[in-house]
Amino acid sequence: MRSRTLVFAAALWWGSLSAIGFMAVPLLFRHLPTASLAGQTAARLFSAQTWVSLVCGALLLVLLKPKPGLTQAQPARAATIFVVLGMLMAMVVEYGVAPRIVARENLAVWHSVGTLMYAVQWLCAGVVLWRVSPPTGWKP
């Protein structure tokens, strides 16, 4: 049960980042009447995504914590590092970068920084999903 919950949390984290960043937000800018409206809506989606990332990350950290008296296996230790880095990226984007984008403060620079940090978070979530997934594949 624990391993299934690990995989589910990692898949939800990575999948939600993928759906928001690579599908929903680009569609907003393509189909909404103004870039301003698309930007405001995207900001709300990214803010909600931050909370999904933090909840999934916290759940992963709890599940990856070694049992008392046991040492943490190397794959779990590496996954923990990527969980923490991904959560850090989510928080920095939400509380450091996003307010500057919304304020249209040096928009090109802050948008680039936010995009890069989102991509790093997406990669971290992907690495975590890869590391917590069983290597043998699905068996009914």
C-alpha cells in the first residue's frame, strides 16, 4: 500500500505540472480574448498548482522517511532530495517570482526565471516518479 501511495503522489505531482504548464496555460493564451485575461487566469492556475505540489511533496516526504532503526535506501534518499528541491522551486516561484510577474516588473526577465524554475520543478517531479516506480512494471 505504501509503495502505491508513493507512486500515486509522485504521478499526481508530475502529471498536474505537465497538464497545467504544457497544456492548460498555453491554451489560455491561445483562446482567451486578451493576454491580460489569460495571464490572470494562468496565475490562478499556477497558484493552485503550487498547493498541489506542496501537498504531494509533503506526502512523499512522510512516505519516504525511513522507519526508526533503519537506514534510508539510496534511491529513496535521492528521491527525497528531488522532492525537497521541487518543493523549494514551487515556493520560490509562488512567493518570489509570481508577484513580480503579476506586477509586470521587468516582465521578460521574471517570466524567464519563473519558466526555468517551473521546468526544474517538473524535472524533479519526474525524477521522483521514476525513482519510486517499481522497475518491473505493472503486474495484476
